[in-house]
Amino acid sequence: MASRAGRNDPPPPIIVKKVTVVQDAGHHGGAWKVAYADFVTAMMAFFLLLWLLGSTTEAQRKGIADYFTPTLVKLKEKSAGSDGLLGGASLVDPDSYPHRAAQTGSRPITVPRDVSGGPKESIDRVKRMRERVQEDIADDRRLRRLMRQVRMVDTIEGVRIDLVDDADFSMFVLGTTVLTPDAAKLMKVIAEAVRPEPGALTIRGHTDALPWKSGAAANNWSLSAGRAEATRQALMRGGIGETRFRRIEGVADREPLVTDNPQDPRNRRMSILLMD
């Protein structure tokens, strides 16, 4: 009877024991090494930044910043213009042009020291021309005010000089290719600034979209081309040789700066490109 009762007893429980063996786990394992490596990497990047700031010129630092700037084109049709001589955000900034033909953009500048030519040389040319202009207009209050209509921009093609009309100033007598007296003085100053600099010249004329009288023989195409030619002749009278001009262009009202108002006077402008 006893042996039968023993066969009916429940089996003994099975106990499973898991043992985890960790090798070389001193000082809480190796996680600290990863954190230390991250810290050293960050310090190396920081000291590299300090070295770049100390070993580059202002122009090179600006070029590095431009290189990492997002390249999305943002139109600035409502920009307020410049408050200073040849400076500030203006309607004639390169990124303000809504059309590919006029959108030349600013070039990234990443060049070593003591290298001739390239973007650094273009920036130097802009600086030299600005200095010549400032010297020429120093004693002429009227011209100093008109220089707010001028913008010098370093582009991928060369240095572009834009002369923009507004409600208070016009380069040409309305509907003609005749320079106003103030514009003639301004063109002489521009010619003096450009003449010592090498490079071919391209001139592009723009008009607004004001309608012509019915039956008029002229149109905005012929007007913009004629004004480009008048600008070329004014530069030649200022001492620039005829052989330096590569082409003149008239684009009428097809590339307005103020796209929501094609008749805005700011759409009337002349662009002088000094090519690299």
C-alpha cells in the first residue's frame, strides 16, 4: 500500500539557474569610453573652428559662411533699398531677380591665402571700384544721393553694376534713349571706376510695362536696346575703349524686379556686367 501511495505523489519542481558571466567589466563596463570619445571629438571640432577663425581673412570667413548658407532663392521684391552708399539690402541684390537670365547669384568663396584670380580677386575689384566712386563723389552732394540708385554685386559671371530708376530719379528722359543730366554725371563716375579694371563688358537694358501711345513707332524692345546702346556710348565718352564691349542686350519689360506691378518705375534699370 505504501509503494502505491508513493507513485501518486507530485514530481519535484525543476529549478533553472541562469548565470551571466561579464568579462572585463571593471569600472561599470566600457560605456564611459564612448562618452569620452564623443567629448574628444567635440573638443577637436571646437579647436578646429578656433584655428579657422584665426588663420583666415574676413573675405574667406564670409566665403565659408556663404558655402554653408541654404541655396533656396527668396525674392525680395519688397526690399526697402539701401540706407548707405552701395550697401544694405536692395532691390538689386542678386537673389532678387525672379528670372534665370538675371539671376546670377552670389558665389561661394573658399580660397586659400595668396592665391591670385578667382572669387577673391572679384571681391577686391568691387572694393577698388567702390573706393574710386567714393573719391569721385566726395565733393558732390547731388551725386552722393544718386549713388543710392547704384549697386555693385560680385556674381558668378563677374562684377555687375545695376543702375535702378525710382519715383524720384530716371536714367533717361521718359520714352527716349536720352540720358538725363544727372544720369550723364553718374555714368561718368561709373566709367572712371570701371576703366582701370580688366575684363569685357556686357550691357543689358530693362524697361517697365507702361503702354505706348497707339501708332507709336517705338516699343519696349527697341527702347531697352537703345538705352543699352546709349549707356555704352556714355561709358566710351568716359574713357572706356570700344573693344571692351562684348554685347548689348534689350529685354524690354520681360524681367521685372517688381513682378506684381510691371509698371513700377523700379523695373526700369541698366545692368553693366564687368566679366572675369
